[in-house]
Amino acid sequence: GQQVMQIPQYQHVQEGEDFTTYCNSSTTLSNIQWYKQRPGGHPVFLIQLVKSGEVKKQKRLTFQFGEAKKNSSLHITATQTTDVGTYFCGTSYGKLTFGQGTILTVHP
Amino acid sequence: DTGVSQNPRHKITKRGQNVTFRCDPISEHNRLYWYRQTLGQGPEFLTYFQNEAQLEKSRLLSDRFSAERPKGSFSTLEIQRTEQGDSAMYLCASSSGGTGAKGNQPQHFGDGTRLSIL
């Protein structure tokens, strides 16, 4: 089945710094979904990308899907303490196959 | 939209006992999923239903695990003869579903049932 690898595993930033997490697959993906899980919470859907080279923005968050549809990234500009949590990428074909997640901590 | 509801929130049981968890999906969603999540890992897929039909089961789902969705609404996940390795958060999610692009709808997760095996 399809697998997605996510890096880095952890990222510590100072409030105001930028943050990026990357998602990679050895196979072409039909879609990428991104979820955020706050500490002690459940995954919450952020966005889905389906087109080659697609870029979508949500306020300070920018999501990209690679031209070959084998990689994706999530970039947060000027992090805030409310951004803390684990960010997961996943690919959906009925079920969701998640990456390992990137744990983001933000120091005020 | 009352969200996905899971009960109980926490379950502590002795090794060898049977446990059952319940999930009530968002009412208009026809797809229901079960995942297992351990600390520091992403959720791992266990099984999913479209209406009352169980469409896929993970190889992770041993014979001790069974899931049902008899009326296409709520679902139960039962673990028989629990083992230490079953300790995890069990997450339920629901989505609308269909074929092609409609099959990739966002999934809405419940708060999970945390299982601890003594």
C-alpha cells in the first residue's frame, strides 16, 4: 500500500520564526491531506491537495503539492504559541494512511 | 453537527478481559473508520465501513478484534482477550463517501477511547 514519510520528527522554534514540515512518498499520490493534532486532542482536518503543483494558503499556513505528486510541504510563517501540536500528512484512498507526524513546539 | 462521539473516554482493564468501544459518527456521514494511535505515532488504520458494509480491514486487526456497524449508524469495536500491546488510543472518524474524488472527503475524528491494560 501507499506509504508517506514525514520529516522532521520534532521541530522547536522561537515564537515568530517560520516552520516547515515535509511529506514524501516513493509512489505517486492521488491526494494529500494535512491534519493538526493538539496535545491531548484528536486530529483535525486542515486541507486537501489533489492537483500537481497545487499551492493553497490559509492565513499563515501554506500547503504545496509537488509537481510529481510524490511530496508535499506545510509552511507556517511567523509561528505563534497557538500553532503547537503535531502536524500529520496523509493520503486517502478510502482509509487514511498517515505519516509519522512532526511535533512542533513554540517557545514564547 | 454534534461531531463524532466515542464512549467510554477511558477504559482500564486487566489482561485477558474483553472490551467494547462505541462510536457515534456525524449523522449524515456514511463512512466510519477506526484507527489506533500510540504515543508519538500517527494513527494506524484498523478498519472502515460504508453504511453497514465493512469495506476493508487492516492486517493489524487480529482475530481478537471485531468491528460492527449493524444499522449503518453507530459502530462498536470489540477486543477479546486483551493483551498489554493493545494499550493505545482508539480513534473513530467519519466522513461522507463515494467513488472517485468523492472518496477522499475529509475525516472528522472523535476524542478517542484510551485503553490501558493492567
